[in-house]
Amino acid sequence: MGLKLNMTARFDKWEHRVPVTLIKADPNVILSQKDGKVELGFGRRKKVKKTQNAHVSVAGFAPRFIKEVTTGESNFASGDKVTVSVFEPGDLVKVTGITKGKGFAGGVKRWGFAGGPKTHGQSDRHRAPGSIGQTTTPGRVFKGKKMAGHLGASKKTINNLEVLEVDSENNLLVIKGSVPGARMGLLLITKTGKAKAVPAGPPREASRQGYTLPPSPKEDEKQDRQTTKKETSKQDENQQVTTKENRKGDRKSEEKEKENATENQ
């Protein structure tokens, strides 16, 4: 578990700007364990209740947040701490949080309705929801009808986010992309796998520094097409030249035949 700090940017080795989110993930204390499930405690409370004495005896303080996580492993013991060192750059994680609350929203904002017509005398139909049902049959509004209502402040999970940096000294995680929730909102981070190492192409400015960009397959196809066009055009020109020469030869032979015929007469 961790707290969302803010969003910023990082630059990769190709100098591409990447949006990232900073997460403050202080050590999580394992409060209890049972049947492959672990109860984690995060943060500290200023005031302690009597019902939290069991947690205080294990962690030494009353945790602010308590979450139960399924691990499937029994290597943990009560009182152990889980730090950001369990993550590595290149890991894929899913982040769960509570989205920002938007209050009571209409159909246009909540569901993306198009609204009504803007012309032909429509003065109050621009953001209206429109019809919500039929006539006598069925005579009711179906459940789940998209209408105006409360928007946001709901649980949401974002999958396949990549861990770019891990700062064990400051307990910071740098995750690529955005995560749900407002600043200082609680996040649950779960490791899901490893990101594929896809080599990114160099920037265009690298060609100015002496690096020649490899031709793309589309460019190769274009070059092949151009060469074939040039070859065909040359062949056509040669054929035209040969046909012209043949025609000239035929005309000369015809003229000679005509001259011989006139001499014989």
C-alpha cells in the first residue's frame, strides 16, 4: 500500500518524455496471516482505540489503513515488513484506488450523452437526457438505465502499469502513467509480471549526429516500386525507339520500290 504524491515526467534513454506518478510506499507491517492471506497495516494513527490493542502489540503502533491481501505463500510472519524493495524496474503492476468524487453529475458528463438538438427552437434541450422508457409496454423503466447521479468516488483498478524507478531510501515508486485517486489517496499496488523489453527507436535528431536510421519496410517497398517503374519506363522507351527505327526503315524501302517502279515504266 502507498499514498499518491503527484505526477511528473521522466526521460528515457532515447530522450522521450514519459508521464509518471510518484507513490510514497512506506514499509507495510504484516499484522496477521491465515490460509494464504496476509493482513497488512500502513500508516500511523494519532489516537489508539482499545479494539486496536492487538495491532499495537504486533506493529508497535496503530496502523491507519488495514488491508487483507491474498498471497498464497506462508513465508511471512507477524511483525515482518514489506518494503518497496520487492519491486524492480520493469515490473508490471496493477494499482487500485478510489477515484476523485465529482458530485451529482448529469447524463452528458456522467455517461457521455450527446444531448439534444441546438437549433429549431430548442432552448432547454441541449443537455437533457431525453426519453427514459417506452409506453404502456413495459410500463416501467428498466433497471440500470443510464441517468444523472453521483459520479466518481468509486473503486477502480488500472492494469499493466510499468515500474520505472524504485527508491528504497526514500520509499518511493515511480510508475509509468496515471493512477486513480487524488493526491495523498490510498493505493493498493500488486505485482503482476514483467514488462516486455521492446527496443524503442532513436529520435529523429540522432540522424544529425551521424546515426543513420534503418529504412522501414514501407520505405523499402517504395524504393522497389520506384526501381521497377524506372526499369519499365526504360524498356518502354527502348521499344518506342526500335519501333520508330523500324517504321523509318519501312518508309525508305517503300520509297525505293516506288522509284524503281517509275524507272521501269
